Amino acid sequence: MWSISMQIVFYEDKNFSGKHFECSNDCADLLSKLSRCSSIKVRSGCFMIYEKRNFTGDQYYLKRGEYPDFHHWTGANDSVSSCRCIPTERGPFDMRLYERIEFGGQVMDLMDDCPSVMDRFHRNDIFSCNVKKGNWLFYEHPNYRGRMYLIRPGEYKRFSEWGGRSARVGSIQRITDYSAVAGCGEHRAVEPSEPSTAMGKIIFYEDRNFQGRSHESSSDCADLHTFFKRCNSIRVESGCFMVYERPNYMGNQYYLRRGDYSDNQRVIGINDCVRSCRMIPQHKGLYRVRLYERFDMSGQMHELEDDCPNIQEQFSTSDFNSCSVMDGHWLLYEQPNYKGRVHYLRPGEYRRYSDWGGVSPKVGSIRRITDAN
């Protein structure tokens, strides 16, 4: 193990204003320092923040970066009541998973990341575990999605000891992020370990031709309306982004890559309602998505590893009610040849078409996002 100085700053109000409290170690009761927390700066190191006192309640993993409001760490409100600093590890990682409480039943050893516990061990109910080396994150769903839990070295005789509400573990990840040392900038709290490195930057302007009030963003933002009332032009300086007509990544979606969009209505086809955005990480490696004809990943399954301009021609059907994105980031279109409404698919499971924002199960074409530069 090696150590670096760690510092996190909690602010009572959004955009790093109001009363604040600096912390460099574990704190079991932040409410004795602040009445609420609406924004956070992690100046160095990595931290786990908790909804309730004594390291209980929902947990959120934060690395070096700025989080101007609670949406940036996927929190549902301004309740942050305790925090833990996470020591950085460079050595080997080693843990044992057990199918029964108190280390009973089958033993499963793990020394690296596991995007799908079910695929690797043919089970996803873990009732106890023994962490021998390293700090880890448990996720309730595959591909590092859903509720997360910090797992430090030690013995956990039952799932409640790591904060779990059930024994279900969908994926497991080592905490190996050294951005606090390398100075990598902001972090997307939704998916702490995206296999990508590029930073993106987008600027929203209230008026056409990049005039009027502006707001810069380099991460996901669930509610842009807190920064501006309207948006009539956009400049993407680096990376790729998805912009949405409604808050919380809902409504019509529009894919933007590096470039100038001087008039949203004319160039993009969107009015002045831009309410949320997602940064699309650059992905290097394999791409794989599975499409299912029925809900909950059931029925006939079709797998893709490349672009498909016409789903109907390739699979003799174009109605898909669920999908699982195994690797990479994709764009799904309602019509063939990459036309019509577009929907952004990140790694994870989509149990019904409404999960990706679709208004029907119709899929006309699908392609990989490979131009994030």
C-alpha cells in the first residue's frame, strides 16, 4: 500500500457556495459540521460518501473532480451524512466470495474486475466474503451499475455488513483509479471505471451564434436548467455528448461530436429546450450488444459486434423489447440507415425499450460510437 494526501470539501449550497467543511479522513457524522450538502470538490484522493451517519445508507464513489450539485454524484437529494477516504493500492488484489453466510458453501476466488458475476461464477447471490487485499466496489447489477458498496480488507459474514439489502451482486470492481496522482480531472460518478480516458468539453450558449450567457461542462449533468434558461447554440470542443430535451436524461436525444452548432433549430433540429447532457466516454476495444425479442432479456437473442444499417434485413425482425450492452457505447435508431429518433446505449442491461427512452420496440439500425475525439 502507498499513500497520498486526501482532501474533500463539502458545501451546503450548489456550485460550491455557502458554508463548507474540509475533510482528509473518515467522518462518521458530517451533520455535526454542515446542515446539508449540495456540492462537493474532491481535491485529491478517492472517497465514499454515505446518505446516513456511521457509513450507512446509499453509497457513492467519488474521485478527484468537481460536483456542482448532487445530480453529479447521482444522489437523490442533499443528504450526505458520513464519508470514508479510500486508501490507494498498487499491489495485488485478492478476495473470496461465498454462497452462504459466515463463509459457508462454495468458495469463489477473485483477483481482477468482474463485469458479470453470473457469467463468471454461474450465480450472483453472495452471502459473505473475505477481502484479503485491496479495496473493491460491489454493484447490484452487471457492468458496474446500480447501488454500489465499498468493500475494504476484512471479513463480511453476511451481506448486511457491507450495507447490502440483499445477497445479489451483479459485478465487482477493484479501486485502482490513480487520477488523484495523475491529475485526470472530473469523474462521472455514475460509472466510476469506464474503460476510457478522453475528457470531453461542451459549452452551451443561451443565444444563437455562441452569444449570451454560457455554461461549460465536462461531465454528465441531469439538470442544465439550473445554469441557463434556454439554449440556442452549442460548441463541443472535445469528445462526444448526448443532449436531452428534458431533465434526468429524458425526452428526445441528440448526438453531438466535436464541432460548432451555431443554431440548434437549424443545425440539430432541437428547439431551445436542452435540459440535460451525458458525456460519452471514448472506448477502445471490443464492441458487443445483445438484442432480445422479449422483455427482461428473454426470447430470441441476436448479438452484434459491428454496425448494422438495417436490422430487419439482418435479423428478419425489427422489434426488440430489451437489450444488454456488453462492451462499448452504441447509438440505436428507430429507422434504417441511422435515421429517425436516436437513443444512446451505455454498457448495462435494458429490461424494456422504455429503459433506453424508446416509445416503441422498433429498432431500424444500430451503430458503435467510435469517433469520440
